[in-house]
Amino acid sequence: MQTNKGWLTSGVVWTVLFAGISFYWALGGMFGVQSLGGAIYEMSLDPEPSFILIVWLTGFVKLLGALLLLLLLVSWQNTRISTVLYYLTKIAGVGLFVYGLLNVITISLSAFAILDMDLETHAIFWRLVFWEPFWMFGGICYFASAEKQHPV
């Protein structure tokens, strides 16, 4: 298996930034939280210890994605491992992209009052302009990181 090092590097940077945001919020940082809107913003105003724990855990889970990408750089003797990593990376990429895309669709429907998602205009704007495209970009990074090796 080959890697596209540019996309892989972008994916690792994206993942570390994404996890870093969770760690910042878990430590009590509030910058950008209002852009999420809804229940997450409300819970962050007076967080329960269980909510803070979940935010910490999401940061660590996100870092597992960087580990997945870095494992693509290893020259595995066992082709099964390479194949599994290839497909896990592709699946993660599709999952991240589709998650962002579905959120764009549902938040857009909310903006046109077709769905009621209890999001403020501020949150709708930032979710559509930043957060959901950010998810989708991460998906592209993951998907493009691994390439099948073609026989010469």
C-alpha cells in the first residue's frame, strides 16, 4: 500500500487540531462553543462532570484517527494488516465526509424552518460555514491518504 503523504499529513494535522479543540473545551475554554449551538452549548454553560468527561474522551478518540493515519506509514510485512488499514482509513474518510454532509443538509433544512433543531442563527451560520465543511475536509484527508499499490 502506498500513502499520499500530503493528504496524510493534512489528515494528521486536521485530527490533532480537532482533538485539541475538544481538550480546550474540556479544560473550560469557551471560545467557539456558541458556534455549536443547541444542547451542547447549553450544557457547556454549566457543565456536569460527566459532560466534561465525555468531552475529554472525544478528544482522545479523535487522536486515535491520527494513530490510524500514522500506521499507514509503516511497511507491514503482513499484507492483511495493510489491507485492513487501507479499508479502515477509507471507511473513516467516508464516515467523516457523510457525517458533515448530512449535517449540512439537516442544518440547512433547519435554517429554512423545515426542521426544528433549536439552533440559533449564529450557530447555523458557523455550522454551515465552518464546522460541517471541517468534518467533510477531514473525510477527504482520510480517504485520500491511502492508495492501493498497482502492480508495475
